[in-house]
Amino acid sequence: MRLPVPEVGCEVEWVAEHLAGVCRDRPHRSSRWTGTQVAADAALDAFDVTGYARTRNEVWPPARRGASGLSPWIRHGLLTLPRVHAAVDGPAEDRRKFRDELRWQEYARHLYARLGSATGAPLRRLPMSQLGPGDGSGVEAGWDRSMRCVGENLDELERDGWLVNQTRMWLASEWSVRRGVDWRAGEDLFFAHLLDGSRAANRLGWQWTIGAGTSKVYGFSRSQVRRRAPDLCASCAHRHDCPIEDWPDDPEFDHIEPDPRLRHDPDPSATAGPRRVDRRSDPDTVWLTAESLGDDDPALAAHPDLPVVFVFDHSLLDRLRLSSKRLVFLVDRLAELGRQRPVDVHLGDPGEVLAGRALATTFTPVPGWRRLARFLSMAEVHPWPWLERPRGGSLASFSAWSRSR
């Protein structure tokens, strides 16, 4: 189904009219983030890395936080990792720590590019006997909102579509380590709400919490809240009888034989995509995806005069049931782009919509793009803007990946 191009300022109404049937909630936008190139550029220009190493893990009150908040724009290619890496400047230790976090994002992308949907298979899992009565079927099986350290952060997730890294670990640990609920159910809930939600980074974070790649789980206890968010602890209804007073016991996990590709990539060139533009014929359309929507998308930048096509995958969205704020964020960018050049927006099957078009596009290291690329007419494929191009060495852990560069 071809949809009208969204108008700037009417993005929520556009989602309500055309995409409400695939959302999990009433159409609304994040109270903090706008998905435009203008907003992304302004945020990067305004970011001051000074103090980042010391304050990046602060939680409450929000004024104490040193986290950059750039991740939603990075996730959707409005800011590329190479651009952000090059732009950050400031004290050496803060700059080093921030760039190291960017490399964690790159590591997650390398892992997903190599394993694809196999990253959804558990690298470690709880025996079924340890799964509690909330085994993922309940919306909040692993969280108790009456704890302020949980409730305040879930409110922020649902309202803004974002969490600082520290609270992502808190919530993931409470869900999977202490309460013993399947991490994949919690990861799905995060993915539904996070503006920066990706199967690459989101899955990596949850699996890291249960010790995949380190064999050591991340435990969540009251001491961390007192250190990073003391006001939450002091005003909590459980302050005199805290359910996370003590460090959680390490659960017993079933051993799962790792995918052999974690240790070695048999075809790193296929994982990484082309090194230079692969031109086969003259393109007539630029195909953009949610992975790469910014002005720096190589195919978009190479063809300023060609129309753009973007397809909301109906069956995928119907299955995922994302929060509407995630879709509004994407529509923000489509409305902005529609003021600059012709944009063709569809809701349907991408394979059917794109069939017969001579596409200029950017190689995208995710399973959906690879699947479609096999049978679409790819007139011109541009390289993905890697921060560090994938190689064939071990991805079993971040440190192993760092050593194998």
C-alpha cells in the first residue's frame, strides 16, 4: 500500500492514521528525541565529552548523567560511528572511554553481521526448573514496579524510549539473574520500546548480563542504586525492607555449545560487504532502510537527484508490535527528507514493493537486507560505513575481538 509522504509537524497523526494497527500503544512521540538529521547534527555539535569517563554510569537525578544520548541517531544511521568517533574531542581519558563505547557498538554489529538471527539463540540459558512462574508470558514477569529503581526506569523506557547503560544492566539482571526469567522475553520488551533498539546491541547487552562471553553474571543489588541513584533508594517504599539488599546468588546455567562461527568467520568478505561501490547498471531509485536513514548514507549521498523509497514491512511490524514512538522517530526523518527530494513511502511486503526497480542502496549487515538483496535488482551497492571493517578472527568476547583486529 502506497502511503502519503508525511508532513513535518504531523508525524504522530500520520502514524495514528497509517500505522496504528501495528503498534503496541497509542501513537505518541518520545518526550526527548526527534528523528531528524537536524536534531542529530545539533546533538552531536552540542555534546561535550568532558567528564564522560566519570559520569557515564550516573543514573539519578538525570542532571548527574554523563551519557551522550546520541544512540538513537547512531542506531538509524543519522549519525554514523565513523563520524561520531572523529567528531568527539576533549580530555584524553574521556575521549578514550567514549570511543571505547563506540567500539562496543561496532563489536555488536560485527557479531550480528556474522551470526545473523543466530544471535537470538541463547549462548547461556537457565534450566527450565529455574524459570519462575513468569516465564516471559507476562508483560513484566521479571520486574516489580513498586521498587523505584525499577519503576522509574521502566517509566523512562516507556515514555522516552531510552535508558542509560547502567539501568539497562540493572533491569536485565533483575529479570534474568535474580528472577530467573528467560532473557529473550526481556530483550523483546526492551526492543519494542528503545529508540536505539537493535538486535545487535540489545541482544549482546542481555547476553553479557547473564555471562555470555565472560562466564560471570552481572548481579544487581541495592549498593549500586545507592551509589548511582541515591535519591531513588531514599524515597522507595521498600527502603526499610529492600528485596535486592543482598547480592543475588549466581544461577546455574545450562552449557550450550557455541556456534563455531564465533571463533572464526569462513567468509569475512561476505560478512563485511563490498569495499567499494558495486555498480551493475544505472539506478532509478535509492532504497533506504531503518538502519541507514541519514544524509551520510552512501547511496543517498551519491544520488541527490534520484527519488527515495522506504517500505514499512507490514508482516514484520505486525509481529514485533513496536511502541509507536519508535515509528514516529522514523517518520520524523521521512517527513524531513520529503521536503528535500521525492520520497515514496509504502506499507507492505518490501520484496513486492521493490520488485522491478533498479535500486541504488547501501550494503546493510542485517539478515533482512541480505535476504531481500538476493532477488531484488541491485543496480548499485555501496559499502557499509564501518568504523572497523570485520575480519575473520574470534568474536567470542569484546576482548577477543579487540585482539583479533
